[in-house]
Amino acid sequence: MRRALAVGVCVGLAAAIAILFVAIDHNPQNEFLDEGGEPTQALATLGAIWFVVAGVSAGLFTLIAGWLTSDRSD
């Protein structure tokens, strides 16, 4: 079960990090920083969404990895 937890968390976080990089990369106007270089509300919103996606992804992949590695011989 520890292996399933480790795999699930790693894959879930990797997916969330990929989503974060894609969101920042596809932002040519750089809406996340104002003229002074300070973070904007858009960056705070993206951060909140990222934490939700990371948690859900890690949870789902943990469940999937746990199911795949469980003993289903009965």
C-alpha cells in the first residue's frame, strides 16, 4: 500500500505541475504580474486551482494505484 500511495502522489503532483506550467506558458500577456512585478489576483486564483487539482489528482492516482496493486485473489 505504501508503494501505491507513493506512486499516486507522485503521478498526481506531476500532472498538477504540468497543468500549472501549461497555464503559465499559454499566457502571453503575463496577467500574473502587474507593472511593478507584484503578483495579481489571477496568480492567486491559479494557485488555488492548482492546489485543488493537485489534491484531486493525487487522490485519484492513489486510489488507482492501490486498486492495481491490491490482492484480488478472492
